[in-house]
Amino acid sequence: MKKTLTAIALSGLALLSGGAMAADKPVIGALMRNLDDQFLGDYAANLKKIAAAKGADLKVTDAHGDMATQLDQLNTLLSQGVKYFVVVPAVTEGSDQLAQAIAAKGGGAAFSNTQPTVKALKTSPNFFLASSPESIAGQIQADIVDGYFKKFPAKLGPGKSINLLMLLGQLGHPAQIYRTKAVLASLEQKGYKVNVLAKDTANWQSEEAQQKMDAWLIAYRGKFNLVLANNDSMALGAVESLVTAKYVDDPSNPTKDVDGDGTVLKVPVIGVDATQVALRSMAEHKLYATVLQDADGQSATAFELAYTLATKGSVNGATINGYKPLTAPIEEAPANDAALVKQVYLVPFKGVTQDNYKTFVKK
């Protein structure tokens, strides 16, 4: 009986010892914004793969885009003794509350994909950002557009003009703001006259984007020469709309790239993320191009940060998943604060075109 009581006591201590360990097994919480998003679905799948390989207990939640739900999910995990987290906030502004609740339990987190606020990262040295610099995605989109029109100048309007339809992510989301601003500014810097015929949010969703494009085709058919989207899901929604409306090189043979520009569509559609679904569309010469937002790289870096906190107690400037923390601030918050650079790990974006997309296809 004495031995049994001792075992029970030790088991209770294991559950209470920082929440990071359950019977010597690291426990990591993963608070996900919305797993219906293709990118975040890929992100979570990689988290599960890494956790299994490391023998960690991963607890994944899905807020379905709702901040109140995410806060409830966090409080539930904290009440179970979990202290270390990978966090994709439902909204940037909510990261303050998430960080405060985690810090109150002596824990830490790696925010990822959706940037936290400066205040959230300053809550404790045990809060990190493992993401990608969103402006770079917009700049790479502009580089791809520039390459396209240099190869096919006849596709431009008079005076080197681009007549653009633009699908935006959730309004106010850092990725929506920085990607949009950067691609438009970069195109103008490259000497293009950009006429935005229409732009609107489709909230990262394919179905919403398809509906927007259906309406825009009625208003702007024959008047635009480029479609840009803040992510691949929306870009693929636009592609589906264009294919359905037979806005293609050859309506009698919609799978044929008649003019050899890399897409069967009359205009190029370019997204961001390089999801596997997007790469399949590129293989079919529908989606013209995208920009790799490395779901595996971001998730692996965020997980390693949380795992290091759970097993070692601190990160202390370590190289994580092959990346070192920033040494100088960048323009984007929260990495624009010099006091936070050691808490920021950036995973680079990469352009994905017809020339190299096959290298990003998973076997």
C-alpha cells in the first residue's frame, strides 16, 4: 500500500512539475488559428510529425478564427498543466492576452505565422516569433510579375500598365497589410503603372475568392491582365472562377497553353504559400506562380523553440532549426523593435515558378 501511495504521489508531481513534462514526456500545446486554411493544415501536420519523432505529447486546438475560442482553449490547456506552446493567434491583437495568461503560469511560447504584438513578445524573454517577413513575399510576387511581363510585353497595357484584380486576406492581418503594400510598391519601383481595378478581402478562403472573381468577371472581363492574391487558397479560387468562365487561351481546349506563357488562362494568377494543392495547379498550367511560405520550416522552428523551453528552460540565443535569431531590427512589427531581435527567428520566403516548382512537390 505504501508503495502504491508513493507511486501516486510521484505521478501527481510529474503532472504538476511545470506542465512541460508528463511522466518525463514533454507536453507542447499548439493553438492554431484555423485548420480549415490549407497552409495551417500543412503546418499542423508537420507539428504532429515532429512531435511524434521527438516523443513529445502535442495537444492541438483549432480556434476556427475566433479569438474568444482560442483564449478558452488556452485556459483549458493551462488548467491541465501545459506551459509551453506554439501559437498561431486568431488575431494579432489577441496575442497580448495569450502571452499574459501563459506567463502567469511561468510558461513561454513561440508565436508563428500570425505576428504577435510588440507587447506580447515583451511579456517575457520566453516568448518568440518564428515566422517569415511578410513584405518579402510581396516583393517576390513583384519579381515574378516583372519576369512575366518582360517575357511577354504584349500582355501589358499602354504605358507599361498593369490592370490588376487583387484578392486580400483578412483585413488588418499583418500578412494582408505587408504583402499588399510591398507588391504594389515594388511594381511601381520597377516602373509599372499599376491600375487596381478592384480589390477586396476573401478572408484567405477559396470559396470567397471564387465568388469575388465571378462578380469581377462580369464587371471587368477583358479589362485586366493580372490577378494577385495574398495566399494560394484565394488564388486557386480565382483560378477556378476563370476556368469555369472559360477565361482561357482556347475555350475549346481549356487545358492547352496556346501562347506558351505558362498558364492556360488569359492572365497570370499568382498566390503565396506554395501549398501542395497550388503546386498541382501549377503542374496543370493553371496557377501561374506562387511564393513559398515554408509551412514545414515555420512549424519546425516554432516547435523547436517550444520544445527547448520545455526541456531546457530557456533558449538563450540558440540556433533553432538551422536559424539564428535576428541581429538587427527589420521594418515589420514586432521585429522592428531593437529590444526584441534576439526573440525573432525568420524563415525565408522563396519564389516558385514554372522553372522550379517541381523541387517543392512532396513525394
